[in-house]
Amino acid sequence: MINDIKEIIINEEEVLLKIKELSKKISEDYKGKNLLVVGILKGSVIFASDLIKNIDIPCEIDFMAVSSYGDSSETSGVVRILKDLDHSIEGKDIIIAEDIIDSGVTLDYLTKYLKTRNVNSVKIAALLSKPARRKVEIDVEYLGFEVPDEFIVGYGLDYAEKYRNLPYVAILKEEVYK
Ligand code: IMP
Ligand code: MG
């Protein structure tokens, strides 16, 4: 696995430190609210679990699964819901936890979709953002790191379902996906 990595850009310690900062801010901002963190499967699982573990106010969690990429490294621009939420979200203050914002198409769709359901608020927490690739403007309330326009893996992010278990954020060698 390590042979496919071009460069580690954020190590485990740095990632955790940043996520703890985001959790602290969320704990302050959502005091007395009806917080529900919605993790987007599967890329966000490691980020979402670190995030909620460090939130110290009452908090519910749920997951959605969407598809946009398939096994290719380019977005199709089409978002499909593969798994919806398990419970009613009426009146909740939702934070969508996502691994990375690339074109922004996925989060634009999800934010609009959740806002149609009588929720109190919808905000976004993303571990990573690739601003150079944005096609739709997205407001990210809680952002970990900006990353360059390269294919990123690790800390939940995959290429063809692999590399999610790497405990750091890394750039994948081009020859692996080209
Ligand atoms: P968007 O809709 O283009 O913003 O794409 C968001 C989704 O594409 C993320 O949830 C990731 O699953 C996937 N994605 C985008 N860029 C990368 C990357 O560099 N590595 C791995 N997955 C990525
Ligand atoms: Mg993904």
C-alpha cells in the first residue's frame, strides 16, 4: 500500500489535533441545540467518528450513503442516494460530516435535500477541501484542511475502495489511477 503513496501531506497527529479543534467549536456552537451529525458513507467514517468522539454535548448520529464517483477518479456529476437517514430529522440541527469537498456537487445536493425536511439548520463539516476543483460554491462552517488538486487517499478516503485505512492523508501516485 505504502508503495502507491507519493507523499504524506497530513500526518495522524496533525489530523487529530485539527479534528479536536473542530469538535470543540461545534460543542460551543451547538449548546442547547438538537445536534445530529450525519456522516456520509463511506469516506467520512473515520473523520466522523473522531469528530463525534470529541464533541462533549448531547449529539445524535446517523449516516447516508450516496454515489457520485463509482470506481473512477472523476466525478460523474450525478448524485444518487443509496442509503437514506433512519429517523425523522424534523427540528434537528444537522451537521453533515464529509471526507472531502471536490466539485461541491455532492454537498450542494445533500444540503438542499436535507433542508426540504423541516430541519432547524444544516451546516457542513469537512475534513478536506480541494478549492481548485470547485464547480458549485459551498459554505463550509467547519473545515479541516485545504489540499492541492491531486488524488488524495487515507483517513477514510479511497481509490477504488482501497487505502481508506491509512491513518494519514496522502497523495496517491498518478500511475495507480491513470
Ligand atoms: P464532489 O461532489 O465532487 O465534491 O465529490 C465529493 C466526493 O468525491 C467525496 O465525498 C469523495 O468521496 C470523492 N472524492 C473527491 N476527491 C477525492 C480524492 O481526491 N480522493 C478520494 N475521493 C475523492
Ligand atoms: Mg467517497
